Amino acid sequence: MRLPRRDEILLMAASALLCVAAVEVAIRVGWMPLPDPIQSSAWRRERWLRTHGVSGLVTHQARIDRHDPLLGWTLLENLDGVRVGGALVHSNSQGMRGRREYPLEPGAGLRIVALGDSFTFGECVEDGESFPAQVEAAIAPGEVLNLAVHGHGHDQQLLRLRQQGLAQRPDVVLLGFLNADIERNQLWFRDYAKPRFRLRGGSLALENVPVPAPDEFAADFRLRAPGYLQMLFDVVFADRLERRNRKRTEAILNALVSEARAAGAQPALVYLPSLEQSRVGRANPSRLYRRLCAGGEVLCIDPTPRLHAFLGGEADPASHFRCHYSAALHREIAREIVAALGAAGVRPAPR
């Protein structure tokens, strides 16, 4: 078999470079279509560059966001009534949902730090209607510090606990557990660039930090054509990547539980069901959630039966899920949390 000559190799290389250049130009002028949504950081990065790259916006909710070099994005401090999803959003000077300021030293009552994504944050409901706020009202003079941020995965929730939550000396670390958050742990780009953990020798290693600021990211020149190859890779090897992500997520959740316990806090998971699960009254949590709950160290709270009973009296159950959870569902979830804390005998630590 004849080996290619040097001039033939150079011709093939030049042809390949021309193809890459043609694809790159087609992407940048908008001739190359964006594929249908897939679970891929490359796909999400390309979509962000097409929709926000010029303006430098972080997400569609950038009015309530700010860039954070560790988390990617977080809630902007001192918001004074910004309307998002039909509800007004306020934040305190520490970037927590609501107007209330919390001293670093806990008061006499139970102190809870709430972590999660937009469901725990309370998207589409007022500050006082989210289930963390309604739990706080029920356990007064206790406190619930809502550190949830829309779009965050478990990796960002763990980092937020380390960055801010543990310093608040909580009695309970409450995680609003949504099955969909597991997929976010695989991504290094979702609403915007984000941190990601990689398992190395069984230990979590943080990568993709510091996360660059949006304007810096948009202005930095990078080839976009290889992103399409990455999308193809993510589709072809989706099953392998999912298996790897399950191990990653288990390590993240175990770290969250162990670090909460080491700080003297009771870790608690509140399962957040879908419309269909609530309608039939049967939760369908991931195996990772069930495994954590089986260990006995975590207080697991499932409001699905309570939501099922509530929806049974509603003429239009689906209306309570049109924009995340309705205020009424948040109320029922809060009641379940308060009842579970009472049944478990959770009390404030001696001050």
C-alpha cells in the first residue's frame, strides 16, 4: 500500500482547514442551524452565544442575576421588587430571597438554610409565598435563609453551602430535591458557564473555575465549529456520560450531607414532585435520592401524598404547575416540612 506523499498530506490538511473555516463562517453569520435541544454543554454554549453573546446577558432573568466567579451566577443583592414570572422578587444584602436581613449569630429559634433551584427559590410566586418563607412563618421565631438560585445544579448548591450557608450556623440544611437537577451536574455550561466537579480517584475535583464574566466570555475569541463535534460526541456517548454523572452526583450529595453533619446541622431533603406524580400520589425519586434516604442520616420529606390530597379537591390541578409551583402548592409543601421537622424532634442547637 502506497503511503501518501508529502504534497498530498499538505493538500488534505489544507482541505480540512478550509472545511473547518467554512463551517466556522457559516456558524458566525447564522447559516449553520442550531440542532434541536440536547443535553450538552456545547449546545447550551452555542445557544448562549447566539442569543446573549452580544449583550453579555447571563440568562433570561439577568435582571435578578449577577456573575459569580465560583457559582457562575447567583442572586443579585438588594433587589427592590423586580418582576419575574409575574411575581416581585426582593433580596437582602446577602443575596438571599426576601427583604429580611439575618445576623450571622443565630437567634433563639431553629435556623434553616434552604438550598435548591428555581422551585425552592420560588419562581413565579411572591417572596412570602415560597415554601422556605412559609416554613419560616410557621416556626417563628425560627429563621429560614433561602439560598436557592434558579438554574443551579447540585454542584452549585454544594458550593453555595460552602461559600455562604455553613457560615450561618444552621440547625438544618434543607435541600429542595428535583430529579432534573442531576442532569445539570454533568454540564459546565447551562444558563451560563458554571463550575463542574470531576471524579478523580474517588474524590471530587472542581474545574471550570473561576468562571469568566459574561462580557469577557462573549468577547474572547474561540472557535465554535468544534462545538458541533462535541454535540455529536455527547449524543453518541449519552449513556456512558449519564452513568458517569450518576457517580459524580452521588459524590456531590454525599459531600453535602457529610459537610452539613460535620457543621452540626441536620441534613434534610424535600422531594419536589411533578404534576403527574402529584396527581397519582406516588413519587418517583431517583435511585440516588432513595439511597441517601435509606442511610438514616438524612431526614427525607416527601410532600407528594399531601399534594395529591390537595389537588383532589381542585377543578384544574394543572393550573398549579403552569409556572413551577403555585403559592398553594408551596403552602402544602411548607406544611409537610414543618410536620416532618416536628415528628423528627429537630430542635435548635444550644446557643
